[in-house]
Amino acid sequence: MNEKPTPTRGRPKTLDRDQVLQAALMEYWSKGPRDVSISDICGLTGTSKPGVYREFGSDDGLKASVLETYHRLAILPLIDILEKDQSTIDAIDALISFMTQDRTNLGVPQGCLFVMMRAEAQQLGPSTCAKLHEVRRQLLDAYEAWITCSKSRGDFADIPTDVAALFMDAQHGGAMRMQREGVPNDTVVSVLGTALRMLVLGEKPDVITH
Amino acid sequence: MNEKPTPTRGRPKTLDRDQVLQAALMEYWSKGPRDVSISDICGLTGTSKPGVYREFGSDDGLKASVLETYHRLAILPLIDILEKDQSTIDAIDALISFMTQDRTNLGVPQGCLFVMMRAEAQQLGPSTCAKLHEVRRQLLDAYEAWITCSKSRGDFADIPTDVAALFMDAQHGGAMRMQREGVPNDTVVSVLGTALRMLVLGEKPDVITH
DNA sequence: ACCTTTTCGTACCTCTAATTACATTAAGCA
DNA sequence: TGCTTAATGTAATTAGAGGTACGAAAAGGT
């Protein structure tokens, strides 16, 4: 609906929206969304503060846009794993692999911006909070759909679907926090494996054979 | 070692250390440690800012002292449950009951200050961080001791002790966050029951019969 | 009474955050 | 060559944080 009509008049735009979004994403992700100021982002991108405000409206607007970017970058791939047609145990292994990818090699910070934002939601603006709830709901729905599907195959433990979804969400959050607290990746893999394999019928709670 | 010699000279002290600690505790706990300023606490307790600085040295000092208070109030009772001589399943039920107590009736905020501080550790001062690590270590040690003990009774699943301890810590954190996100208490009980009962040999992953 | 000790609290300092007023610049169009 | 449009960025504003300088107050000792 809001297609930019590419106006031919006026001074040409030099502010690179994507560059700002990328820089802000990495800063928020690595330092925490509340520990990065608009000025920081301006300094990093060589843009001016009014430029950022013109583009995003406010701190809240920028954070909401960054969360949307993060959603595409890191949450949708998670949901894709859940929606892919594969065995329950394969999905779990894929989830664990995805969550515990080697971040340093990927040039990506430890932890999860979505998880961090949820922890600091109290101090985020209304747009960011709304987006946060939306992403949370979408993720929980994806978990529930996946669980329902697994149950229909008879692979899944006898746990209420909503409870199991919250459990999985909690494990994801826990893993992301362990990552940030410096717990070794192998250990995070073990904890996640322990937690998630428990959900599968016929699986022993052994350490994942990665 | 630092026993106050109760000096008989000089203007008598009017600042009530415990009152400040209690007020700060409740504010940090309910609003998050980073969203409460020294001025807020002064306003709540009727003390002056220099008074607080004289007593606690700095923001960091106050937060560290509050964490110590919180440790006595809410972490040691948790550790006591682990150290009590009872069956594995009884301990788990006790843990779940303790974590999911009705906070509104107790006049105590939702969630856990220790968990919140860990999430914001990056921005806390050195004393608070040190205390945070100390409490974390103490809690993990208590989990590990309890797990070892349970294993020796043959009640516990075949999971490495350190991994199981991190798992339990993650469940605690997850439950505290769900509480703060407004998940109904019954649901939190179910999720915790699902998670922790999985650790017990011979228990079915049913919803807790509370 | 006066000195010493200890605590008190007002008023200030310094910084940094978010946000904006406004003059300027760079384009197309007449 | 101007006029219009739409973007630009410097420099300010406002608010609130952590922290402190310093003179006054309240006690005991002499």
C-alpha cells in the first residue's frame, strides 16, 4: 500500500535505510537494545540524528523496525524448521543445530535479540512491544502446530500442546541466555538435547551424538 | 570483622539502612533494577541522595547490597529445599510450589530479581556482577549436590550432573520470566512440572496433580 | 560555653539520552 | 534564472541520571 512513488523532485535521499537497520541490529544484538543510543547508531553509520528520526520516527520506531528485520533474519528460519516436513527427532536436531550455530564464524553476536527484547519489554516503546507480542504469538503458534503434527504421528509425549509450546519457548530462551553468559556451546547443545529429546517418545535422555 | 563500634560521639544516624534496602528491593524487583534510580529510592524512603551514597557508596554498591538481601530472602530458601533430606520427587514438587507461590497474596512482585539481574548483568557495576556470579555459582552447586544425591538413590535420569544443573537453572529462569510475562500460574506449574519431572526416573510426564 | 565528631540534606555539577528548530543544499521544473 | 520540493545536518532543548561540595545540625566531651 505504501509504495514509495520515487519522487523525482527535491534533494535526493542519501540516508541508507538498510545500512542503518543493519548497524542498529548488530549493535542491539551484541550490546542489548537498551544500551545503544540513537547517537551510537549515527556515529556508526555516518548519518545524522534528524536523518534517523525522519526515517524511523523515534527510538521506538527504529527498534520496532530492527525487530522486524531480526524476525526475518533469525525467527523465520526457526519457524521454517518447524514447518518443514521431517520427523520429530530430525526437527529437534535441526532446531538445536540452528540455535547453537557457531556465532563467531558467522560474524553474528551470541544470544537472541528477540529474547533480549522480551526481557526488557517493560522499557520498550509501544510499537516495539506490539511487534514483540506479534512475533511471540507467531512463534508459539508455530511450536503448537509442530507439536500437534508430531502428536498426530504418535512421536510426541503426552503433554498439553500449549504447555509443550511454552516449554520449547523456555528452552530456546534458556539456550540463548546460556550462550550470552558464556556457557560453552557443547554444554548448551547438551542441555537443549536433554530438554527437547525428552519430548519425543522412544528417545532416551542421552547427550546428543553430534 | 567490620563490626560497627556504635560511636557515641557525633550526630545520631537517622538513615534506616534496612528501610532503604527493603524499598530498593521491592522497586528493583517490580520494575527491574535498571529502571529505578537512586532518586526514586530517596523519594520512596524520604532519605537524601547523599545519605544513600554515604551508606552504600554508589549505585553499584546499593544494587549489590540489595542482591545480598534478595539472596537471603529468595535464593537461600530455594537452596534449603534442595538440601532438605527428602525424596527426589518431593523436592521437585517443593521447588515448583516455591517458585509458583501466589505472589499477589504475599505482597511480592512476580518474577525473580536474581534472574532479572542476570539478564541485565552487562550494565551492572562490578560489585553487583561479582555478587551475581557468587549467587549463581552457589545455586548451581546446590543443584549439582542435589542431583548427585538423587543419582545415588537411583531416582535420577542418566544426564551429566552439570548439564542437569544448568537445565534446572534454565527452568527456574524460564518460570520466572513466564510469570513476568503474565502466563497464568497454573500454566507455569504445568511447564515446570513437565520439565522437572522428566528428570525423575519412573515418573510419567503428566501434568502435576496439584 | 565551646570544641570535636559525625551525620544531615540542599543545591549543585557533569553527562548522556531523546528529540527538534531551523537554516542549508540539491535536485526538477517553468 | 529563479521557484518549488524534499531532503540534508548543525546546534540547540529538555529531561533525568549518577554523583558531590559544603554548610548546618546534633550529639558527646572538656
